[in-house]
Amino acid sequence: MADGLQYRAAVFCARSVVGLKELGRTLGGALKETIAARPFLLLALDGELGAGKTTLAAATLAALGVRSRVTSPTYGLVHAHSFGLGGPGRKVEVLHVDLYRLRHTAELDELGLEDGVQSTPAAAGQVLLVEWFENARGRLGRPDLAFRLMHSQRGRLVKLRPHSAPGDRILRVLRGAAHRDLQLLS
Ligand SMILES: Nc1ncnc2c1ncn2[C@@H]1O[C@H](COP(=O)(O)OP(=O)(O)O)[C@@H](O)[C@H]1O
Ligand SMILES: [Mg+2]
């Protein structure tokens, strides 16, 4: 997955919720494009409470056109969704994970996420969106693309760092996101 190469990072300023949602919308489109070539994608969403991780994830899921909302019985840390790529059996699983309440990294075993990280399941692909990724303390491997969201006087800052070629490709698409309330700072 992550190849250890250095990729160019980026910083956005989302001046409003709408601006941040636009980033999520663009991310959904980029994931759809990328998932065929790379059937497993791991995205990390970190940043303090209220920074906008869930807002970004929800906008991404909406853009992917997820059709299910299944709450995992496992502490509610994992919400499983899926979307179709068109064509029979071409379904991609999207796991929206929130590790805020993770107490020990051993709990990750019960969530079954590590299996997914190592091997793509029978579905056409799997996307993992993990809030509070840092709580996994490296147990989920390196993300393809890491987001860090921060409060700022101008709204929210979103720092993005790719760790793989697909992550880098996704970020290049994101750089093209255009909205009045979403500014690419670097
Ligand atoms: N520019 C902005 N971008 C994102 N959220 C914002 C912004 N300005 C205000 N907010 C508010 O901040 C909150 C973000 O909450 P949420 O997405 O649940 O954060 P997290 O998942 O990081 O705890 C929401 O209530 C949202 O309305
Ligand atoms: Mg959240």
C-alpha cells in the first residue's frame, strides 16, 4: 500500500461547512476513479473534536452514493456502507470508522479491520475512512492519504499528506476542487 516515497502535501482552508463538504464531494469522485485500479484505499482523518472529520466523511459518503446504512454491533465504531461501480457484483465496501472510543489497540482485532488492510475482500474493493486514525497507533498500516483538520480563525485548515501513488493521485484531483469557501493554500 504505502510505498515510503515522498509525495507533495497540500493545505486547504475551508471557510464554511459548505466549503468542507465540497472537498468531500470531490474526494468521493476521486475515490470512485481510483478504486478500480487500487481496490483497497485507507484514508486517515485526524484532528480535534469538532474539527470537521465527520462532516468531511459524510460528504464523501454522500458523493459515493452509498445506499446502505448499517451500524456495526461492535461498539458502533464501524459503519459499513457500499456503493456500486456499475455492473453486476461490482460493489465496493466503504467502512466509516471512528476510533475516538478505542481504549486499546487490541480492540482493533475485534473490528476485523486489519484483515481488510492486508487482503481485499471478495467485493470489488474496500475503502476505509478512519476518524481518530492516530488512536490505532500504526496498527492499521500507513494510510494512502492522511487528513489533519484544524480550527482556524478563517474556518478550518485541512492538511493532506499522501503516502502512496493512489493517495497522491487522489490529492491531485482534490487540488482541482473549486468553491468560493474552499481555498488551496499550498
Ligand atoms: N468551516 C467549517 N468546516 C467544517 N465544520 C465547521 C466549519 N465551521 C463550523 N463547523 C462546524 O463544526 C462541526 C464539525 O463537527 P464534526 O464534523 O462532527 O467534527 P469531528 O468529526 O472532527 O469531531 C460541525 O458542527 C460544523 O457545523
Ligand atoms: Mg467525528
